[in-house]
Amino acid sequence: MVMISRQLLLTYLYLLIYICLSSGVILFNKWVLSPKYFKFPFPITLTMIHMSFSGVVAFFLVRVFKVVAPVKMTFQIYATSVIPISAFFASSLWFGNTAYLYISVAFIQMLKALMPVATFIMAVLCGTDKLRRDLFLNMVLVSVGVVVSSYGEIHFNVIGTLYQVTGIVAEALRLVLTQVLLQKKGLTLNPITSLYYIAPCRYQILHLKF
């Protein structure tokens, strides 16, 4: 019982840290990209800096400090799995960061409520999940809530909304492709090894877009 309680406390602690860090990154990105504050309206460059730092940290954790061991990665798996996943990951970050130039952080967070809806739809289309009535009704309720919130947004911007929604769709495709392309091949990546293999590829993709 003591072990279970300790594990629960650690889980909640990790969740709290994740929420704080996630909120901090969101507010920092808005501050950097906003023309009123830091005045750096270059979302692709900001995303490339993000990818570079993530890749360097992951390299040191895997190769230098050996916190985790690298997985057996072949060229075929990298070309057919890692590159498509990296492309959608880079797209989601790019579109998401660009949305900060047009809409508020609060509205972005409201739109992110569509993430489970987009993921469920993509999973059904890709055949990794089945269309169930109860889940479909829940998704409809979430979508209606987001539409109502959007209607009440004072500073509604169509371009910013489209950027954010496109980023959500790209992220949903990334999640589904991770399951379809990697897990079905028996390759499981933890967060550190995911950054180790995906971050450099995302950087190159963004460099091509830039």
C-alpha cells in the first residue's frame, strides 16, 4: 500500500511538472513570437532552435551519459517510419507556433481540446481504432464546445485558427503513425530515444521548408 501511494505521488508530481513546463513553453513561445514583446515573428526558426536543442540533449543522454540505450534502427525503418513521423511532428510544431502570431494563448488552449477528436478520427481512418457510438458522441460534444468557445472569442482570427487546427491534425497523424509504423514493427521508442532519432530529422525537414 505504501509503494502504491508512493508511485501515485510520483505520478502526480510528474504530471504537475509536465503541466508547469508545458504552460511555461506556451507562454514563452507567445512572448518570443509576439510583435508586442520580444518581436521575433519567425516560427520556423524558433521551431528549428527547439529541434536543435532537443537533438543535442538527446545525443548526450544516449551517447555520452548512456542514460538509455539506442534501439536497433535500420535504414529501411528510418526511411519508412521515422521520416514520415518527423514530417508530421515538424508540421505540427510549425503550424502551432505560427498560430501564436494571430490568436491568443487562451484561445489556442481551447482549440487544443480538439486534439482527442482529431486523434480518434485519424485512428479510425487508419484502422487502428473502431468507430464506436459512445466515443463518437463524446467527440461531438467536445467539438460543439470548441465551436461555442470560438464563437465567443473576441479577437477571432480565421488564419490563426486554421494554422492551429492544421497543427492539431498533423499532431494527430503523428500519433497514429507512431502506432502504425513503429509499434507494428516491434520498435518501441521512449521519450529520449524518440528525440534522438526524430529531432535531427525534423530539423532537416524544417530547414527544407525554410
